[in-house]
Amino acid sequence: MDLLTTLGELLATPLMQRALVVAVLVGVAAPVMGTYLVQRRLALLGDGIGHVALTGVAMGWLAGSAAGLTDRDVLAVPGAVVASIAGAVLIEVVRERGKTSGDVALALLFYGGIAGGVLLIGLAGGTTANLNGYLFGSIAAVSTLDVWLTVVLAAVLLGFGLGLRPALFALCHDEEFARATGLPVRALNILLAVMAALTVSVSMRVVGVLLVSALMIVPVAVAQLLARSFRSTMTTAMVIGAVVSVTGLTITYLHPLSPGATIVVLAIGLYAVVSIVRPLFGRPAHRDPHLDVDDDVEVREGV
Amino acid sequence: MSGPDRAGVVAATTAARTEGAPPVRAEDLTVILGTSAVLRGIDLTIRDGETVALLGANGSGKSTLVKSLVGVVPVTRGRVQLYGHDVTTQTRTVPWSRVGYVPQRVTATAGVPATALEVVSSGLLDGRRFRIGRAGHARALDALEQVGLADRARDSVQVFSGGQQQRVLIARALVRRPDLLVLDEPLAGIDRESKEALARTITALHDAGTTVLVVLHELGELGPLVERCVVLRHGRVIHDGPPPRPAAGHDDPAHEHEHPHEGGTAPVHHAPDLTVEL
């Protein structure tokens, strides 16, 4: 059986078709969010939100048990959406009040999220093993509903992320200046926080917290090495996100590996390769960057 | 009175109130950050076409004052109006596009690479404009031309020197073609030629009727242009009028800036660098 036949089979499997659609959508949309997060140096926000989302999952389970539902997973994703939006907005408020710097606020979210999750799961009568499905996802078991949810999510992310790019760029580049231009800084901040929260919470069950937060950031890290402008960084990151997602998923069809982990390792491997190879190509490294201007002091040459 | 009529009258009164309103009016402006009163009861009006320098020692509240004027730092008490609109209560109606602000900054970079053109273009946005049109591109190039960086428009600002980044930030304010230009220490850390170029740019803007408020440590290259100086000390205005002469000794070419706190005990109170005649 040659490779082409195998790939043909892969494309013919409905389960793989759905998985591929989800992988491409998340691969393209997540880096759009990620570019803004890296821009404002909040690269770990996705992961922080992921931890809070786990608390939300546990809350969903608790609520499910309390309501006497037979399938207690029903309220898990809604719980995650609510908790992660609340967490993301909270971090925005803490940051805006200036009481704590962005990275410390992130740390609080991180630890609070994971501790809350473990506590609540205990109360709900479960174990942390139940959380594994949400940490690592199960892209190999994507339902049609999951596909539609992801389509809507990707459309919203791309719509806002690309449509409001100039305004979001101004905000993430220099918040103080954005405020002085009259841009609705608070509304844009909240919009960004809510979009980040939605990205993580909606896609966590399918691709897992690990994968979605990595797909927000790692493609951007690779693109940064190649691009000079914000716009081309974002575009390159979207392409890289889609390519590593599809490649990783295809590999796991051929070999029994964790899809999420494979995609992340591929992306990071790409980063390593590009950062080593990049200096060997491209523009001459030692172009004189100095402008021809007069010195501010008089220098007698040859003394 | 019926609805539309009333609305018309309200609009007319608002227009009458804001027409001819000064670019900047601060009344009893007080800003408390944490527990420290950074600004205490500032009254300041800047009229159309004026070029005003804001002077004072480090920590006297200069930056906080300009930040509160452009709505970046919240006002604790009193009020600030730009062109007759309160920056705190009427944020949406303030004509932000008429105001250009150059923050005091050592860098124009952020986490992701961005070209000078992209950074300058972001200055075209305001409360109503979230996107940059085709004409914006040409305007951004024009603004970069004014600060002498047009040929580097497509380079990433990450590779720019400190002075070049400062000029990018100035272009970002100029691209708005502001009627009121607020600059926070624009001369810090840039070479003499750039200072002179900036002075020429500001002179041209002044001649075209732009109102300029500039925070400075010393008048320097902008000296000939400044017709009014406001001096702050401990968050209060201690001088508002023609440029004061430098404090005794500072105008002496042989004067060396030796500060007693170097190695010695810290002085309790600094003598101001400017003599003020009240």
C-alpha cells in the first residue's frame, strides 16, 4: 500500500474529514488571536484561560450532578465558556486598574484556575483523570456538532480579528496612545479578552487546551522570524498554523500518536529549524544601518 | 416644545458653547495616583495657535498633566476640556481627531514586528474610524517624510535606533494633521540634527495655526518658538507667562551641572532650575 492510497483513504473517512476541517479552522483562526496576544506580551494568556476553563468544566459537572442530569458532560462546555470569559475579563480589569502587571495577573489566573478545577472536581465526585480529555482533546472523535461550533467560532474570530485589525493593532501596540486617539480602549480590550476566552473554551474539547493555546502562539513565534511587518506576521502565522495542523493530523493517521502533541511538536520543530536556517538566507546580515548624518561633536580625524 | 425642535435647540446651544472653545481648558485639575497627589488644583487654558512649553523638575507632574489632558490618566477632581468637551464625561464627543499626542517613550516596538508605516498609520484612527482607508497610506508616508524617515517606511521599527523610534512616534501624531499637538519630551535622546528638524517641523505647524503644548526639560532648539511657559513644581503651577530665565549659574557657559547627591547625601529640596518672577 503506497502513501497516496493511504492519503486517499484518509480523505475518504468521514471522521478524518471532520477532524481535518476542525484542524484547518483552528490552525488558521488561533494564530490571529495569538498575534495580538504576542503583540501585547501576553503570550501565556491562552494557557491561563485554559486553566480557568478547566474550573468551568468542573463547575459544569457540579451543576450537572446537582440538576440530576444523566450525562454530566452536558454542562461542561457551557461551564468552560462562562468561566473562561469571566476569567479573561477579570484579568483585563486587574490590568486596567494597574494594580498588578499583566504577567502577574496571568499567574494568579493560572494557579487559581488549576486549583479551583481540582477542588471542584473533588466536590463533584470525580478525579483529575476526567480532566484529561479537556487538556489534550480528542480530535479523533469529532462530532458534526463540534464541526459546526468550530466553523462559527472561526468565522467570529476571523471577522473581528481581521476586520478590526487596524484598531486592535493600535491597541496592542501602544494602549496609552490608543486611549489618546479616542479609540474605545476598554471595549476593544474586553472584545479581545472575550475572543481569547471563546477560542480556548470552544475548541478545548476538540483539540485540547494544550493544542489551542500552543496554536495561538507558536506559529506567531515562527512567523516573527520571517516577517518585518505586523500584517505579514499574522498572515504567515495563519498559513503555518494550518499547515502544521494538517500535517500533524495526517501523521497521527499513519502512526498511533497523540494528535495535539504531534502538532505542537511539529510547530516547535519548525521554529527551531527556521531560527537556525533563517540567518543563512535572506538579506545580507551586515548591511550598514546607519544614516549619513553629521556628528554632534567635532572630531578631528587622524589625530 | 416638540422633540425635534428641542433637540435642535440643544444642538445649537452645544455648538455655541463649543465653538471658539479653547483647545485646552483645565479647571482645578487634581490627579491622585495611589496615595500621592500628583497634580493639585491646576488651572490652565491654552488658546488657539499658542505654543506653550511645560517645564519643571523630574517628578513635578509634567507628564501626568499632559496625560490627563489627553484622557490617558483619569482626573480625580476638577475637569479637563478639549475644544469645549469634557474628556471624562463627554469622551465620545471630544474631537479626538484634532488632537495629536506624542508620549514620552524610549521605544516604538512591541511583541510582534511592525513597520514604521504600520505604526504611523495607527495614528489615523479615532473613536469613529477603526480602519485605515487608501488615502491613509499616502498620509502616513507624508508624515514619515516630515520626520525624514520616508525611505525606511517598510522597515521594522525593531531595528530603528532610539532617536528614529522617537521620530516614528512623532510622525504617528502628525499623520492626524492635528489642530492641537501635545508632545511629551520629544527632544530627549535624539541627535542635534533631528532636534533641529523637529524644531523646523513644529515651526511650520505653528505658522499654519497649530496649537502646540510641549513638555521640555530645557527650551533648547524649541526656544525661539515658545511664547509662553508653564512651570510646575510639586504638582502646582508656579509660573505661567513668558519664558523665565534660567536659574542663576545655569546660563553661565562655564557652569557645570554637579549635583550634590552623587556620592554625598541626598538633598532634601532641589533648587528649581528656573528662576520665577511672580
